[in-house]
Amino acid sequence: MRRTVFGFFWIGLYLLVALAPIGLMLAPPVPTGRSFWVEMSVALGFVGLTQIGIQFVLIARFQPLTYPYGIDVVLKYHRQIALVAIGFILLHPVLILVEHPARLALLNPFGGTWASKLGLAAVAALVALAATAVWREKWKIPYEAWRVTHTALGVAALVFAQAHVSLAGLYVNTLWKQVLWVASSLALVGLVAYLRLVKPWLQKRRPWRVVGVRDEGGGTVDVDIEAVGHDGLSFEPGQFAWVKVGDTPFTVEEHPYSFASSAEEPTRLSFGVKALGDFSERLQGLEEGTTVYLDGPHGAFSVDRAQAPGYVFIAGGVGITPIMSFLHTLADRGDPRPLLLIYSTNTEDELAYSEEIEALKERLDLETVFVLEEPPHDWAAEEGRVTGELLDRRLPKERFVRRFFVCGPPPMMEAVEEALLAHGVPPSHVHLEKFALA
């Protein structure tokens, strides 16, 4: 109930802020004698620019804001609505040119007015921002370099656009409108300072220390950390945090990792790490005593948010990590509810946490089904992939009242979701961890 109330509150506030520029346009004094298309172009420019400003709020990782939806949903919306906002802004000059073709000369960066030059600079920054975001992986832009560039382009676009509006906009031609416009822009840019300076300063006061690195099989290790001089971190099983390594949290090098440990132990945490890149390889090689910093918890993928008489967990590859947090937490709570774990990997050697899972069976009503695409000749469990046929054999009879948590590679999750829905499982009972945060 609390999440629902907060969810509606933030949506209402979002709509209010997004439409505020229209109110600013209508507040007197307003220019007269302008055509519909010119007014439409100005409205699109204002709304698009406000949406760009709102993106600074969405990326600041405010937990009260992301709590109702999960930060993965918020960041996915950020990526989508930012492209829509850029489209609105690009339509702004197009509609003006359709109405007044003679103004084409204003698109000359070496001519025109200062207002037009700043407008062009803002558009150029936004186009570069969108292009580097959409094709970052194709262009092989390093993640940390992209984050710095992405932020810089966003700030530049907002500053140039604000100056363009101040110089060219007839709708901010009074002192109170100018003050409101400049103050709102400074506040939004100030969120960058919060994310890059204030949050690291707060993290500096709550350090963590590596106390062990344990091999869990399948190329996965658990990195165990403990709180140093503070009361730890309360989280819901299945959530994650951004992890920074080193003596200072004032760094752009950070990556998200799911908790693999029990939520009942806030002062001692574990992250499941598989070597999939330079940063994860570095984490796997951490020595005891190394300092780390956390930004979290984040995420809505949690059994605590979906109470049910029983659960089915379906994991693929490294997607087993948040599931381990589920199992450890439920075991520590003495939870008697029936659980089914379906765990799929390519080969037997890639199975992680197999010994821990077997040990947890002594404390939980847990049934396990292991699925290998390339099984050894003496493999006695399931073979192939998690298909509708396999689910039909393995799912419990009371499947319609259980909750399903699925985490793994995107193709696997899409296939499992489709199969579950085809078997009559309500969509609201299927929870997916779509871990695409960059």
C-alpha cells in the first residue's frame, strides 16, 4: 500500500513539473499575433527542455523516488523519455522553419544571433548525447568514459538551452520568469553535484572492508564485506548496490552487483561476482582489508514485495546471485513456505553455489531442478533449456497462487516469461530482474 501511494505521488508530481512550462507560457504578459505552429514549436521546446531537466532527477538515484518502481524501471524510462524529449526539441526549429523559411539563415553556426547559436549548441550536445548512449557498445566506448561524457553533454545542453531561452524567448521576458527559469536550471544541474560530490562524501563516512573472497564454483566468487564503524545496510533480499573499490568514493568507476547474502545480516554482506569484465575480475582478486563503498540498496526484485504461499525461482547463469539472497534470508527467518528452484547453465562446471544450495535444503522446504544445455553422459537431471514442456513437468499444482522470480540472460527470461503466461500464470505473479542499468 505504501509503495502504491508513493508511486501515484511521484507520477502526479512528475506530470505537474512536465506541464509547468505550458503554465509559464500562459502566464501574462504573453506575446500576441503569433501563429499556431510557432506557438506549438515553442511549447514543444519548453516541454522537451523540461523533460531533459527532469532526467537529472531520475539519474540521481534518490531512493524515495525509485522505491515504488525499482531503479531498473526508472532508468529504462529515463532512456526512453530522453529520446522523446530530444525529438520534441528537434521539432522546435523545424516547425519555425516551416512557418518562416527565411529563418533558415539562423541555422548557420557562424551567423545568426547569439540566441540561435546557443540553441544550435544545445541541439548539437543533445544529438551527441543520444548517439553515444544508443551506440555506446557498438562504438566500444568505455563505460566510465561514457558516464563522464554523458553527464557533461547533459549539463552543456541544459546550460546552452537555458541561455537560448533567456535571449530569444518572449515568454520569459519578465524578471520573475527569468529568476524562476534560471533557478530551476541551477537546481537541476545541482543534482549532478549531489550525485558526484555529496553522495560520495556520505559514502566516505560509511566504509566497508573486505573480509574474504570465496570460490562458489562456476567461475563465481562471493566477496564478503563487513561494516566499519557503522550499523551496516538494511536491504530487501534480491536488491543490489553500486560498488566502488579503493581508498576514495570520489570515482566514476562503480558497477552494480546483487547481494547474495541474507538480509537479516546488515553488517556483513556478500556479492556474487562472475568475471565478465575488467571490474569484475578486479573484484574477484580483492585482498582482505580492501576498502569498498556502496550506493544502495536499489531494486524492486524481492520476495518481500510479493507475499505468496510459496515461490518458484528460475535462474540462468549469474542470475542465481539474487536468488541466493532469497534463500539465505528465508532460511534465517525460518520460513516454512514451499520453494522450487530451477537453475539453468550451459555445463555442469558452470553451476555456482551448488554446495550452499544443498546445505540450505536442511533449513528450507526447497526442491531443486538443475538444467544443463550440455550435460555429461551420466547427468540424471533435466537437459536442454527451460521450456514450456519442462515447466509443465516440474511446476507445482498450486502454480497459480505462487509467485515466480526469474533472473538470467534476457533471451532466457523472455522465453520463460512467455512459457509461464502460456501456462496460465497471471502476469502480476511473474517478476523479472532486467539488469540493464547503463
